Amino acid sequence: MKPEQLPLLNTVSAPAIHPDGTRAVVAVTRPDFDTDSYVGQLWTVPLDPAKHSRRITRGFRDTAPAFSPDGLVLAFLRSDQDGKPQLFVVESAGGEPQRITGQHAGVGGFEWAPDSHRIVFTSRVPEPGRYGTVADVTAGREDPRLISSKQYRMNGLGYTADQRQQLFVVEVPELGGEPAFRPRGRAAHEQSQAAFTDVPQARQLTFGDADHESPVFAPDGRHLYFVAALHETHDDDLVASVYRLDVQGGQPEAVHPSNHSPQTVNAVRVSTNGEWLFYTAQDLGESRIDFVARNTVLFVMPVGGGEARPLTDAEHLDVSGPLQPCGPDSVLVLNTALGTVELLEVAADGIIPLVHGARVVLGATVAANGEMAVSFSDASTVGDLASLDRGELRLLTNFSANLRNHSQVSEPQDLEAAAEDGNPVHGWVVMPDGPGPHPVLLAIHGGPFAQYTGAFFDEAQVYAAAGYAVVMCNPRGSAGYSQAHGRAIKERMGTVDMQDVLAFLDAALRKYPVLDKERLGIMGGSYGGYLTAWTIAHDHRFKGAIVERGFLDPVSFHGSADIGWFFGGEYMGGTPEQLQAQSPMAVVGGVRTPTLVIHSENDLRCPIEQGQRYYSELKSRGVETSLLVFPGEDHELSRSGTPHHRRARFQHILSWWAQHLPSELNRGED
């Protein structure tokens, strides 16, 4: 794959399955260079493989499909090129989509009510006078912000306290009937538009000083459950809890487990019989902020609160949504495991693996008749949809056909290695074409509590197509290999994690003679940028390095990053001596490797000062270095930055390697 082939990457959403089990709908989205944005529409996919899939919407970017419980209506989010996503509905049999929200900040997520006539959704509510709520008051002309909290910014969003995410409910109008017009609101941004609108008036349900997440209806439709941090000490900890709210209004009521230490809840679901609450959460320890490598556990407790019982093992399973009901007392969850993401059905009496193996499950849903649709990626597809038939996936789509037909796709080769202390290290080698010897790039993932997988990875494919063998692994600190494996680097970053990546590199060089051990490069982003910077201060075998969006100085990170108030202290320890002993900035004097530093101007997770100061230190010490800065981008540049910037990033990376680690296919200008 080449950088200019980014538009071939068709990503596929979690599926929505029709209640009768005959078809599913997914959103298919791709980068587009002409609009410098992401475009996509909804596709209907019959679960009968003899029938063909087809596109059913024509919006600029249509996402997040969901059928009403009665199956008559399909809801989804639609965005234009410059706008915020709004909620649309359309008859499931077809027709003209109708917009039913007009939120100034757009709609986040949504959920149908059991009666199929209402939808609850999340939306940020900007403070009057900010974020374009008053005509001609741009960001630079807003009033100053007086900040007195620790938690006041978020990467990709900006300031949080003046645009909290709240819950709203909207009545779904009768589709096909005559439009019901009402006077339009008088907000400044609406004054130039028509005086009347047929968009229904949504009713705001929550008003608290916190973000309200993951709303779901109880089966009776009279109550909502959601996740928020509404407790008094919310600014001093990471605790988030389940709350219940009457749909007619009132104050939220916390639904606490009676038998657990502080937790951060991620998502909640009510059982179909209305008796139980399923929720996913991570323990935080007595400090209420010890988040380091905590596996997410599925719990169940009575809807009114009480004793919560874990349904998954905290040490060996790390689960997440969709929490889709799969029966009266079971739900579907995804599990991060050994470089894959599995699909599990979890009930009170046990766990049933549904989809496992060398793939990454993206989402799944089940119909009343038991038919199940699963979206996934693997080594040969960015995303496709399958049905689950007697334990086997039956492929229904081929959305990556153009990618395979028009670019080189190299399948990762699985490899097991061992560190000096015997710790097993798992990963992959992605080989380029040709007999070799090939230059080698050691790639290190971010997180650190994340994982590489064997599924399609655009980074590895671009470098392999340029003639590089890509070596990538999941060292200690990564997710998916037990909680102890993830917590092994707590207060000792740069120790066993560096040992693991170098041991894996050495094992790959031994196993594959086509790899050139004299031509090595190293690169990584975020925590991967940290470990790259740390490694090149201690190991000088690499011809070049790329440190991207790195966590490079824990001291300044504490006061500049959105997570700085807790991240460094929990991972590295709270004393100046501990921070110094694990800081790449403290050992920058040992770096001799030519290093490209990449950072984004709007990165609030690892702020640009981290990259600027590291670059300046290298420069002042005579190390060959360059600083590549992306305007308008944040920490997610490589994954969801503008297509133009993503292509430019690849081009600059390949240019750096052409200069310092040329391959047969990437030699730059002669």
C-alpha cells in the first residue's frame, strides 16, 4: 500500500441488525482527498449470502445505524463536510431521511426507547457566548476562562467545563406524514435561516457539571441509566458511576455496588427482563486514580443497586462493549486477547466464546431469532461483515476488494520470542516483497496499555510496500496478555519493556535471514515515542529513529497534558527521583541516532512542548534532527487526521527513511 492509496481504506462500523434477522446495516467510511475529509454512507447487507449488499443512503458522512425495536425505522447520524453530526431517521423499507435534531454542537451517541417512538442522545451544551453561540464572537474574542480544577481539557475537544455533554430525549415523528413546523429558536447562529423548522424540539434531561455518557433505557421505557462522575470529589479522582434518571425529569440517582472499591464505569446495559444491570468497569484502588493496566471487567448487579458480581476474570480478560443483549440474562462483549479481539457471550452461569482467532472483532449484534451479525478486520481486510452460523463466520461483504486488487498487502507473520529473563514476547513481522536482505523498522505501539494485532495495519503495509520489514510486538506493559503483564512496568518504565522489544527484534533477526541486522530503524508514537526515545539513549545500533507525539518529559507533562495530573505519577511514581530515573529527557545526552520528531500543534494528550523541547535538546547537542509539525491536528493524527495530513505524514516518514535507511524501493532523489 502506498500513501496515495489511503482512500482504499474502507472502515466498517458495528452492525445494526433488523429485528427479524434478515439483514444488517453498516456504515462504510473512507478517507477522501478531494474533500480532505472522511466520507461514507450506510449499506444494507442481507444475511442470506446469495443476495447482494447495496448502498442505501447518499449523505456526505452517514454513520452509527440503529433499527428501532419494532424494526420500522432506521436511525443514524449524518454530517456534512463542515457541520456537526445530527440525528436522522428513515423508514427501514426506504424513503427520504428526516433530520430530527438541530444541536449546535452535534449529536454524540444515541439509543432507542423500547416503544420505538423516542430516542435518547448525548450532545455537548456550549456555554452562551462560546463556540459560535453568539454571532461574530470567534474563539479569539471570547471572554477569558478562570480555571480552578485539575480536569479542564481533553484531547480532540479542548476545554470541557464550558461544554459539558448532556442527555436529551426527542420524540420521533411519524414518517411519511405531513411535516409539523414549529418556530425556530432564536440563537444567533440560526437568525439568518428560515423562521420555522420541522425538526422536533429535543428535551434536555441532565444539567450536571460532568459529561453524561452511554445512556440506555430500562425495558419499561420510564427510566434511563447512564454513566457520569457526579460525586463531590470528581475533580480529584477517576471514579465514574452508574446513575438512574426518570425520563420525565428530576435528579439522577446513583446506583452503587455495595461491595466494591472505587471504580470507573465505562458502559451500562439493563437486562431484557429488567431485573439486572450489566456494566463494565475498572477498579481504581484505594487512591481512586490507580488506573495503570487495569483490565475492564463485566459486572452484574440488581437494577436498584446492591452486591455486584464480576462475570469476567480481572486478571486474564479485558472486555468492552457492545453489551448487546443476547438473551434475558446475557450480553455480548469484546475481549482483548493475545493480539486479537474476541467476541464473547457472557451470562450469569458462564462465558461462551463466539468469535476468536486471528482477527479483530469491531462490533456485533443479535436479532430476536438468534441471527447474529459481526463486523471485523483481519490481515486482508480493513473491515467486513459476516454472519455467525453454527460457530463459524460466513462472509457477507467484500469492502476491501479494491485495496487487495490495487495495492500490495503483506500478511503479518506470527512470532514468539523470549526476553533475557525468560518472559515470552509475542508479535509479528511484516515482510516486503523480494529476496532481501531487507532493512528493518522496529515499530513500538502507544498506550502503553494497548496492543498490536495481526489485523490490517496501514502503517506496517505502507512501510512494507516501500521495501522495509516491519517488526512489531506487545512488550510488557501491553494489553491482552494478563493484567500482571500490563502492570509490569508500573514505576519502572524503560526497563523490562525495552528488554522485550529488543529481545523480539533480535529473535526476528535470527529467525529470518532476509532481515539485514546492519540496517535497523526504530519508531513509535505516544508511549511508543517514549520507548523509542528511551531506547536510542541506551542502544546505538539504529541508523535512524522517529519519535512521534511522544511522552518525553514527565515533569512538564504533569502541568501541560490533559491527563498530566495523574498519568506520570501513577505510571512512574510520585517522587522527583522516580520521574528522573524513567525520563527520556533526563538521558537525552546519550542519544547519537539521527532522529525525526513529529508532533501536532493541537495535541493535548502529549502536548507539543514535549516534542519541541526534545528536538531542541537534540539540536543543542549536535544530534542530526528535524521537527515535523502538523497544524490543526491533535494526538490522533495518524489514525483520524485529515487525509491530506495523513498522506503528508507518510511521505515525510518515507523521506526520512530514504535518507537514513534506504531500501531498494525507497531511495529518495538520486
